[in-house]
Amino acid sequence: MANINITVNGKSVSKDVEDNTLLVDFLREDLRLTGTHVGCDTSQCGACVVHVDGKAVKSCTTLAASLDGAVVTTVEGVANGELHPMQTAFNDNHGLQCGFCTPGMIMSGIDMVNRYKADGRELTADAIRHELEGNICRCTGYHNIVKSIQDAAAKM
Amino acid sequence: MYSTKYHNPASIDAATAALSSGEEAKVLAGGQTLLPTMKQHLAEPSDLVDIRGIAGMADISANGATLTIGAAATHASVADNADVQSLCPALAGLAAHIGDPAVRHMGTIGGSMANNDPAADYPAAALAMNATIVTNSREIAADDFFDGLFATNLEDGEIITAIRFETGAKCGYAKFPNPASRYAMVGVFVAQTGGGVRVAVTGAGDDGVFRHAGLEAALSADWSEGAVAGVDISPGGLLSDFHGDSAYRANLIGVMAKRAVAAS
Amino acid sequence: MSTKIGDRVKRSEDKRFITGAGKYTDDIRQENQAYAAFVRSPYAHANVKGIDASAAEAMDGVIAVLNGAQLTGDGIGNIICGWAVSSKDGSPMNMGAWSALATEKVRYVGDAVAVVIAETDALARLGAEAVEVDYEELPTVVKADKALAEGAPQIHENAPGNQIFDWEIGDQAATDAALATAAHITEVDITNNRLSPNPMEPRAAIATYDAAEEHYTLYTTSQNPHVARLVLSAFYNVAPEHKLRVIAPDVGGGFGAKIYIYPEEITCLWASMKTNRSVKWTSDRSEAFMTDAHGRDHITNARMGFDADGKIVGFKVDTIANVGAYMSLFSSAVPTYLYGTLMSGQYDMPAIHCNVRTAYTNTVPVDAYRGAGRPEATYLIETMMERAAREMAMDPAELRRRNFIQSFPHQTPVILAYDAGDFPKILQMAQESADVAGFATRKAEAASRGMLRGLGYSTFIEACGLAPSAAAGSLGAGVGLWESAEVRMNPVGTIEVLTGSHSHGQGHETTFAQIVADRFDIPIENVKIVHGDTDKVQFGMGTYGSRSAPVGMSAVVKAMDKVEAKIKKIVAHVLEADEADLVIEGGAVSVAGTDKQMLWHEIGLAAYMAHNLPEGMEPGLKETAFFDPVNFSFPSGAFICEVEVDPETGTTEIVQFTSADDFGTIINPMIVEGQVHGGVAQGIGQALLEQVIYDDDGQLLTGSYMDYTMPRADDLPFFTIDHHATPSPNNPLGVKGCGEAGAIGAPPAVINAITDAIGAEGLAMPATPMNVWRAIQAAKSSIAAE
């Protein structure tokens, strides 16, 4: 058991966690933030992507105990009074159907736009497709997900 | 996941102490392979010793043509590092294509080297460039480091602290990913080093990463895509599975070698 | 602002999903919740000699270990197949018993023999590992043709030689006679690869037993909660229907895999009663690969005969279908009535004969997966057509044109009567959109880069809108396939629609509201769609077979007809007008040519206040309707795929994918296009990437995303989509259904394109880089040998 102090979606949290607790279980079961999903057990589907210290990580492959002092943002925490442009873009462009992969897509989408903007690189459709290697969607054929991220990138 | 004890040492000494404290203690360097293995109950370490909190462990530095990459440097940090990009763009490009962005934010070079997955990318670079694996107790040449599938010459309690690459001449890496896992089905790293041309192949060998003598001879004589075409690449000793049998992998070694030279 | 049919209305359900506020089954936590983990067979075929649960029972946190003998002892019934298909000799199908927890024998890797209920998920899993099962291994068979071969291991006692039925459709004598006269015969031997549906949300269930009320509640990942309740009640004897509530909350994709009632849901319900705890089970992905019903898995030999003008004279098909270890709910219908009936495609075929044998194997059950039977038929017909065109040195589009059905209705030789379509038109649209005229130039340019460019067609038809109940019943269906709806207008004028259709990604909360907003000219925000809860919705048959629009929406329209009739009576009475003069417009019902009107909320209030209703009229304003279609609907499409193959690695890139679809009336083009995108992606997945592989011992080699290739963003292009509507005459909206088209039509277009690119016949799905490279090598060596 470890005591961790972390910031989740802007709020300080101090909790005891088992040493083998994964971040995704900590979020879903301890904090009841169930927007972060689990869609596989081999770290490939990306339904669990959250941001740790501003970077996208797979919360199913991260130990909660290793995050003492970290800042975690989940899909529940990206809207700031109004929806994040990435969230709006997914609605505007029909970037989701069943919605299960969507939180991970949104978190990966925000992360990639932030990185490309920071580097001054152009986030082309091909680049988006490459960046989505770790996010699997079974519903949309990715067409409208790529469009959503392109749209959001222009507005972020 | 079975229960385990998590350690977060601030120093190498504390880390080695923690490693020796448990019966089946393992180093946690990023966990992108280890944690999924644990989730599937295929590994049951008694202790996890996280080395990411040790000062300097994630540093990347350049000294002339020598690149030293801390064991806890993530794939993303290697890919984005200006020194890596300028001294060895092939290495930066390799790091930029390991796993996916989220995995690259957590996975580390030390973890990849110590795990020595036969389909991992870094072992190809390390072997082709004859990198030096620096541990808490010694320095090991890549030639002596890899020891078959998921095996290295690391001793119990030994911790990789950094990988040192001598850069300088041309390098290139080309990977053909497994369509499902996106790990390398064949990855070929070609390098002109002080010790001559070296070609390392990952993803394909049934004993892990290996050097290809035929390609090295051909590229020593003529560093060109055309030189690769004449090399006979045997399927002997290559992995076979439903994604790629040994004949197909042998073909891919030739194609990836050619593309690696083109990219160099 | 008013919303009309045909508008690109953004989805109202999105907000909860994009903010992480969706409520999927695993997001729900019940009071007093325990967790289930299943003890699963590591062997594909074995006798169960004994189960020792003592070590597990002794573990801290383990509440109970329950087995199949207890389950059957409590009267829980065997799992059923819902469609009786007889052999051609009239004998009934040979259905083996399937218990939710296996008792004497296990028949596939993953077959559950016991369940551990524990305080946490982790403890349940540890408990399951601690249960010791004494297995006596038996020989296994995993391929359908081998299962039917002499000497194959016997899987079910009452299915001799593992054959479930030997079924036929069409006229064998006429077809043989026609083929005997053919100027040209094309013959193919093809395999339709086995797939795993892989909705991103794994299956899950939470069962709660209320001992005082003797009542069960089940939250589960279902495409059809009422069907689940019906089957759980009538066949599995869990509880009578009025003591069982099934709720399918937000469901993360289905694609067929969530139609069925699986052993886990049954077991959780029963275990909740045994332990007096809420029992939760959530599949992980590995378990999903092992236990979710798979799709496809056919082996087929077929011959198609043509006259000297390239007109089809006869089509003869012989198929062996793998059903897996047990007969799942629709497993008998998929390779028969959803497959053999489609053999005419878009073509005027005078004679067809299709024979299908189904076999048990030591693999997980095979059932409907997006398209279900129709992709198998389409893949066969459309690769056959293109091969025939090559053999006869004809343009593949021209061969199709010569054979297109031109007038409707059209009776095929295999039961179906097509109602509407314009096949030449959609092919022409697709050809123009795909710039087929410019293909030769693009091919030459690709060749200059060392790449092989190819173009392939698929022109296909589906039978959707499942299904006319009486017709389905005459063919063996165990249920009616109508749909129901209730339209409730509230006193304040808002409207709730209760539908038996279930949305797990299809966007019903938007499209169903759209048809109401269109009809009554009220703001779409004032309409709410309610679905997925047997305590709220009157009844329903659920969502599959592209039936929600043609059947589910039609029921809503019928209910709206009744509501509108009553509204008009009320308004005519209050305004002292003639019903015939009333106009519904702008949120009011007005008397034409006057300024007299009643606003929508005034009508609602009038109906519920009941102070001034026509003589004898009941108060209130809600109506229920059941819609039973008179025919299937027949969406059709023309797909053109253009690929570039890298001959060095065998890698295929889809450079352009064009569709021209006829879905009849389109309610919301944005959503329809999304359905096409997703369907095409799954079709491309089948063609290029996906394949379930069992080894000869029945071990699953593709048990995770490490080995089963899911289509990813960089495997796919942007899609080009066109529509042309010939409305269905058989439902009030003229809709046909769009959910399955992409998965049905895409695979042959992709394979035809690659075959065109590499110039080698016989390429099998999935056309992985290795398979394509091998085909190129084989073609090279056969040329060298000549």
C-alpha cells in the first residue's frame, strides 16, 4: 500500500493505493471517473488514454503508485466551463458512434495537436493517422475521427 | 495482476538494495511491456524497483560524436532530442516509431534493452552501432550484451544506467511492422562505424537480434541500395509465424536493408 | 428551427460520450456488488472428470464457487438456437446441448466449467486460477471440412459425423441443366475467413436478485434487451418475464456479437440468486476473443455458367459452414436464409442451386457478424464475376451491366423478391466518382514508381429490414421480427418515443427524434428517445440486420399516425373546424386559411386536462404501434476500390475507395455516411487484415490485438460516398437500412483490386503482405515455368 498525492482534473487527491493498482482502476474505481475505459489488455486500443503531466499515456499500463506528485487529466477534466475544442469537433464532425473509444481519441487528439503546435509542425491527415496508431475504433472507419482532429487543430 | 511491492528509490544504491530485497524483484523502467505481462499473470515479480526517480537517469547528453542516453529516457524524449536528431537521425527516427505516442511517453531505452524482445527496435541500433551498455557496475559492449530471446548478460541486481552510442558516419533504419502488434517483423539497422560496416536485424531471428555478415560484406564494398540486391539472405534461423514465415522475413530483410541504406 | 428528414443533424447523444459521462455496463456499480470470474477450459475438447474447488473456496474473499451440475440442478435450461433449419431430406437439425456451465464435456478453449464469485475482481480471478479441474483430453477438430470427414472426432453425440444439417435452396436439376449448356464456366474454390467482431466495449453483465420480490435486474451489453429477457425467461428458466428486468445502457458497439445471450449473463443472474449478492462480470479482451461469437468461416466451391454473350445461365454453390462448438442463437440462419437467398446478387439469374452443410468444430460458436451471410454471398458472387470477366476477356463492369436486373419487382430463384433499385445508375455514379476513365493513367504513373495499381468492383444487394414475421416463421424462425413503438405526447407538448430498437452507436437518439420533429414540425430538442430497458419500453426485437430504420422507425411512424389522428380530432373539436382543413406546421395545428390554431402545448394540455374532448374520447395522448414488414428491404450498392501494391513487400495501400449506395430515403446523411465508413472499414479489415486462427489443437493463436489485426487509422483512406435513392415501397419512410452495406460490399472490391494489380488468381483473404507477396512470387514462378 502506498499513499499518493496527485492532482486529478485540477483537484488534489490523497489516497492509499495498493502497489499493483493501475491508474485506470484508480480513476474508475477509487475516484469513480468512468469516462476512461478499458478496451484491451495489451496496451493497444487506447480507450484508456489520459494525460499525466501534460502527456498522453495509457492509464492501463501505468501504476498509480508511481504517480505521487503527478498531475492527471482525464476526459472529464478537459472542458473548462465550455467544451474543449476537441470535444466540440468530435460532435461537429460525427467523430464518434458508440462512444467507447472516444475519451481516448479525444485525449490522444489533444496531445498530438499540442505536440505538433509546440514543434511548429503541420498536423496533416496522414500525420493524424500515424499518431492514432495506439487508438483503435471499430465504428467510424476513422474517417470522421481524422476530420474531427483536423478541425480541432485549426481551433486550438 | 498479482500483488507486488513498489519501490521508488532516489539513488542507484537504494535501487540495488531494493532489488536484492525481494525474491523476484524486477526493475521498472517504463513498464510498457512488463505491466501488460503482469496483467496477464505471465509475470509475478515480488518487487518492482522504479528507476525513473533516480537523478540523471533520464538525461541525454552529447560529447563530440558520443551520445549518452540515460536508461530512463523515454522513446519520445530520444526522438525529440536535438543532439540525437543531429548526431544520429536514424536513432531519433527509430525512437519516433516505437509503439504509439502514449507508449513512447512512458517506455524507455533501458527497459527496451534489458527486456531484449526479439521484435524490439533499440537492440538493432545498439548492435549495429556496437553501443556500450553502461550499468551500475560495468560497461558492456553490445556485441557481448544480447544473449538470445528476452535474455541479456545482465547479472542479478545489475541495473542499466545509460546507453552510449559512438556516432559519426552514416546510419539508417527501416522497419516492416507486424500488421497486428506493430512491433518489428523485420527491422534492419545499417551503420558505418569505426569498426567497419555493421548491419543488425531485429524481429526476424529465432535467437533475437543478429548481425548479417552477407549484408555487411556487400555494404562494406559498396554502400548502395544496389549492393543489397546481390546478397543471398537465407531463411535459415529466421522466425516463422502466420504473419510472416521465414522465407517472407528473409525477403523483408533484403528490402528493409535496401531502404535503410536509402534512408542513411 | 425545424428539423427535416434529410438534414445533417448533429447527434444529441454525443455530449455524454465526449465528456466521459456515458454509462456503460462496467461503469455501473451496484450496492453489495461481488465479482464473477469463470473457470475456463484450456483444452478444445475434453471430458470433465472432476472439479476440485476446495482451494478456491478456502481463499479469503471468495464467496462461492459454482459449477454446471448445480446450475442444471437448479433448472437453468440449455442455451438455444432460435432458428430451426431442416436438412433437404426433411430431417430436423442435429442440435447438441449447450449448458451455460459445461458439465461432462468441454468443446472449445474457453468453455466455462465453473464460476468463482468473490469480493473483488482480482480475488475472483485468483480464485478461478485455484479451481482444479480434472480433464481427460480428447482429439480435436477445428476446420469444418475436416469435421465432416470420416473419422473426425465426434463433438456432440446427437450430431453424427458432426453434421448439423445438409440444406439446399434453388433448383438443382435446372441449374445442372443450365450449366451443361453454358458457353463458359468459371469455377472458384474460396474460403471466407473467420473473424472476431470486436466491439470496443467488451461484454459485461451485472445481475441483482431481490429476494423479497423474487425479482432480477440485469444490466448487460445487449443489442436486444427484450429478446434477452424473453429467452432468459422462456428457455433458461431464470425467472418469469415480469420478475426480470433487462437493461442495456450505453453499449459500446455490437456488430452482431451482442445479439446473443451468452453463458456469462445467465450465470451471473443465477449466481446473484445463489449468493444473494449483485454479481458483476466484465470480459477482458482476451476473454472476448475466446468467448464472443465469431463470424464467417465458410469453405465454398462454386461454378457459374455464362452464354456466349456473357449472360449468366446458372450458378451452383456448395458451401461448408463452421458453426463452432455449439449452435448460437442465429447460427443456423446465417449460412442458409441469410446466405443462400442472396445468391442472385444484382443479376438476373435463371437458375441457382446452393447447398450448405454445417459442421460442429472445437471452436467458439460462429454466428452473425455485421452483414451475416450476405458478405459471404457477396464475396462469392463478386469475386466470381470479376474472375469470369478476366477469363472471358471482358470489362468487369460491362459483364455486370449485361446481367443487371432491370425491372422491379423481381423474383429471384432463391425466395427473395426485390422491390426497387437502379443498379446501372449506381454503378455509373461510382465509376464517375472514382474516375475509372483515368485509371490507366494512374496505373502507368504508379508503375513508374515500381508500384502495382489495381481497380476492383463490387456491385451488391442486401436483404435487410429483418423481417416479415410470417415469412421468417415459415422458414424456421423462433420469433417474430416486427418492431414496436410508443409515442407519448406529454401535457406540455414534448414527446417521448419508446422504441424496441436499440442504439449502440447508430445514433437513434438523433435520427428517431428527427422523424418525429419532421412529422410534427416541432423542435428536435422537444423529442426524447427511450430505449434499452424492458421496464420502460413495451417490447422490442432489437437492433441487427439493418432493421432499425426500416422496421423500428416504421413502427414509430405508425404510432405517430395514431397520435396525429387523435390530435386532429381534438383540435377540430376545440376549434370547431373540419379535420380535413387542419395543417401541422410551426409547432401548431392550424385551420388552413384562418388565424385559428392550437399550439403544440395547448394540444397536449387539452388531451390531458380532458375538459373539452370530443364525445367518448379517452383522455391522454399516447399511442402504441407494432410494425411487421411485408417484405425485406433491399439496399444495393456499387463499390470501387483502387489499390497500390508494393511488390517488394506485398503491402497493399487502399488509395481510393468509392461507394454509390441506394439506401432508399435517407433520414440523416451524416449518420448514414458514418455507417458506411464503419462498415467499409470492417470490410477492408476482413479483406486485408483480420483473421481468427486456431491451431490444430484448437488453441486460439489470435487471442489479442498482438496477433489479431484490427484496422487502424493508417490502414484506411478517406472514403468517397455517393447516394442514389430508390425508395423502398414496403415501408412508410421508403428507407432500406444502411448499417451492414459496407461490410457486405467491401471485401470483394478490395480483393478484386489486388488481383487486378498483381495479375494472379486465387488470392485468399486476408490479403496480408505475406499472402500478397507469395501470390506475386507464385505468379512469377508460373510465368517462368511456362
